[in-house]
Amino acid sequence: MEILKPKIAIIGCGNVGSTFAYSLMISGLAREIVLIDANPEKAKGECMDLNHGASFVHPVKICASGYEGSEGADIVVITAGAKQKPGQTRLDLAETNAKIFKDIVPNVTKHTKDAILLVVTNPMDILTYVTLKISGFPVGRVLGSGTVLDTSRFRYMISEHCKVDPRNVHAYIIGEHGDSELPVWSNASIGGMLLNKYCPACNKSCDYSKVLGGIFEEVKNAAYKIIETKGATYYAIGLALTRIVEAILRDENSVLPVSTFINDYYGIGDICLSIPSIVNKGGVQKFLRLELSDLEQRQLRESAKTLKGIISKLKI
Ligand code: NAD
């Protein structure tokens, strides 16, 4: 079998998997994309639809396959499994999707001993931990999409309020990708100016502590709102995944809040959650031991405790 590099395998070609494939195809980052789904007809259909745009993008081979097609993949992106129904939390999916992962992960690792595994399916932090344990891969090579999406929502909403380019907003959401996530206000800045200095100086005369609190609530509840309206979220996560894959394939040493194995950080250990981390061709090189305020430390410990509570009930 001829393998074209870089090669990305996508497990699960539903809303998220197929939107990511589309974004990846347009990016020109991959030379080969393999689509794998429990429903092979769905994978075939997505593959045909994508390939019919081949004359508009850089050369890329896209095919549908069984797990054997993941052989030689540089990155395997797992988006397969159940999604939230309106009103359901991400954590409600833990048991169902952990069961699915017990089947998927060994099937993937049978063919891809050297790949980086990127977990997207919710509850993403828990499934990143499950994938790490089942695969036996080194910690750097198993990561989750983390709060890269939540952080992008956060930067967008701050930028809209403050009328600045979102790329000049440096602010992170950390912890669980879910209800216990937290904003790191203590380090948030615009153009190098901490928000607690920027806001009083901007002459907008808004009640900024109230406004910022409202922005975080909107970020946290964004997925619920979108699911209520259109049933699923997929465009922004498709772009977030393309960004993570870019950082890996181009060996960028980019700082991204991916979900990674955390040990010995403010009393937190043996858990996967999101902290800004350096991402390069080896996966996660290390997470940054951000200095957090007392409140943020407490919130992060609570977030870790929530995740640990769920993990302890799963039979991994
Ligand atoms: P979807 O229902 O549209 O697609 C899921 C796909 O997985 C389906 O095509 C299904 O056939 C396939 N599948 C199910 N079991 C499988 C198995 N054992 N092997 C292979 N394929 C299998 O769902 P979606 O909207 O694409 O969402 C997928 C997941 O991504 C959900 O868990 C969702 O909550 C999550 N998600 C995560 C983020 C994030 O930021 N991490 C963002 C959006 C969605």
C-alpha cells in the first residue's frame, strides 16, 4: 500500500469528522486523508463529496477505509461516538463513549504504533485519559482537542466587546472542556496589557467585571445554545483541529490549550485536562505551569475532581 505523507486518519465521519476533513483538505497540510466510520457508506459518501473538490485545492488523496487504512498515519483524529442531545452535558456521554473507545483504540494502535492520537469525542478529557491508558502510548503522543475551541470562543467574544483583533487577545480557558472549565483572568491580556489595566484605561466606561463575567458564561454555554438551534457544533471545532494538526505537522512549538496528562500541578495529578502546552511534531512537549490566582487554583482543582469522579466509575 502506497502511503503519502503527511497522512491523517479520521475515525468518525459525522458532523465533526467530515467538517474537519473539509477544513484539512482546504488547508493543504495533508497529502493523504483516510476516513473511517462504523457506517462505511457514510465514510464513502463523504469521501466522494470531498474528492469532487480536488481540482480546487492542493493535491491530496482522500479515501474511505477500514482500520487497516490508518497504517502509516502521522496523526489519528478520533471524533467517533455519541454526541450531546439538547440538554445533555458532555459528562453524560462518558459511559457510552468510553465503551466505544475500548473498541476503537486497540483497532487504531494495531496499525499505527508511531502515530499521535488526537481525541475529540466528548467527554474529551476523560476519553483522552482512556485513550492514553488503553494505547499505552507515551503521554506526549496522546492529546485531546482540549479547550482550544473554548479559548477561541473566549478570544472572539472579548475581541468583539473590546473592538480589537481576536489574534491580539491572549486569554485562556483551562480545565475540563465542559461545565467546570475556568477562565484565567489573572493572565488575560490585550496587546501585552493585562486586562485589569487595559479595561480601566480604554474609556469605554463599561462595568467591565460584570461584562467579563458575562462573556465567560456565554463561552461556557455556547455549545448548549448551538446544539439547541442546529443540533451540533462543527465548524469552529473543524478549524481548531486543523490548527492543532498544523502545529504538529509543521513542528511549530505552538502554545495551545490542548488536553494533556497532568501531574504534580497545584496538587493535581493523574488526569488529562487542558493547560496551555507546547505542541510540536512529537505531540505535547510539555504543559506550561501557569501561575494562577488562589481562586483559579481552587477552580482548577474542582474541575480535576469532577473529571476524576467520572473516571473512577468507568472500568478502564
Ligand atoms: P455525529 O453523530 O454526527 O458523528 C459521529 C460519527 O461516529 C457517526 O458517523 C458514527 O457512525 C460514528 N461512529 C460511532 N461509533 C463508531 C465506532 N465505534 N467506530 C467508528 N465510528 C463510529 O457526531 P458529531 O457531531 O460529529 O460529534 C462527534 C463527537 O465530537 C461527539 O462526542 C461530540 O460531543 C464531540 N465534539 C467535541 C468537540 C470538542 O471540542 N472536543 C466539539 C464538538 C463535538
